[in-house]
Amino acid sequence: MAAVGLRIVVITMVAPIAQGLVGALRELGHEPVVVIGARRPPGKPRPPELGEIQLTDETAPADVDVLLPAHKSRLEPLMRVYEPDVALCYGYSWKIPIEALDVPRYGSANHHPALLPRHRGPIPFAWALREGDPVFGVTWHRMDAELDTGNILAQSSVPIEDTDTTILDVAPRVSAEAFLLLPTVLEKLVAGEPGEPQDDSQASWAGHFE
């Protein structure tokens, strides 16, 4: 039976992801109760190339609360206020404390744009291009205390095109594929399915370039 009517916390720093994910969840019959982003540190201006991509009050989806905490230690108490069933993370640079991940009734899941355990880390798109991969990965996984190491709930991929040069070229296709996997991901979370453990022997790290 499909999971319906879940109270879901959306965690992202990316406005198009927030808008798309909130819309997709509502179409599936769920209630996104809050979008949690992050404050930029004082004195650190927003890079101009981000434009309207970064989540702000002006770019956030309508009719849902938006929180911009100043530090990751505030995530856990803020999430508790909303009594969530599930937290979905997608495009977030902070390492979320395990205390916050444990708040939702059925657990927390993250989307990582790679075929985990390949390209764990902050810039998987760039590493896929650098290493000549044929596809960009799409992985939803349970979140644990480390980055991109949790059990896999669903995976897919999209082809890399010759014209793919920036994140603006590829992110919409990857997010569309990721949203198609949401019913499977939510059903597994509600059912308590642990997911498939990652094979650490096949892991690679997609860190910032030298």
C-alpha cells in the first residue's frame, strides 16, 4: 500500500529543488510542513553565479514555512517542533547531526546525484564528467552519521549528454528522475525497510578539485 499523508521536512539550500520537491510531495498526497535551508555566514556574500538558485525567503515555495538556521546544532530542536514523519534532504552542504536525523518518525533520507558508493562527496557531477562516466547517478539513501554512506533505498541514472557543461544543464534532468523515485523511497521508509548496504570497497570520493 502506498504511503500517504506524511508530514515531511524538506532540507535543501537550493530553491528549484525546494520548489520541485514540495510540489512533487503534494501531488503524492503528502504534507511538506517546513523547508529548512541555512543562513550564509556573516561577511560571506552569495556568489553571483548562484542567482536565484539559492534558497531565500524570496525564492522559497509558497504556503510552507521556511527556516534558515544559523548553525547545524539548531536543526534538531527546530525539526521537533514540526513532529515530522520523514525528512528528505537534497542539496545541503552541512553534515547533519545524528540527533536531527533521528527526529522523524520513519527516518531521514538523502538524495545524492551519483551511483553510490561511487562519487561520495560534495561535487559528484564534476567527477562524473572528469572521469568520463556515461551517466549521472540518482541515489536515495538512508542518512547516518557520515556523508553519503547510508543504505540505498532507490537508484537510477540519466545519460550524460555532449552538451552538459554546468550544473544548470544537468540538475533538472537528475531531479526529475529523483522525484519519480519518491513513492518507492517513502514506502520503504514507512515499512521500516533498511535498504541495501553500500559496498565500501567500491567507494570513491568526489572532493573538491586540486
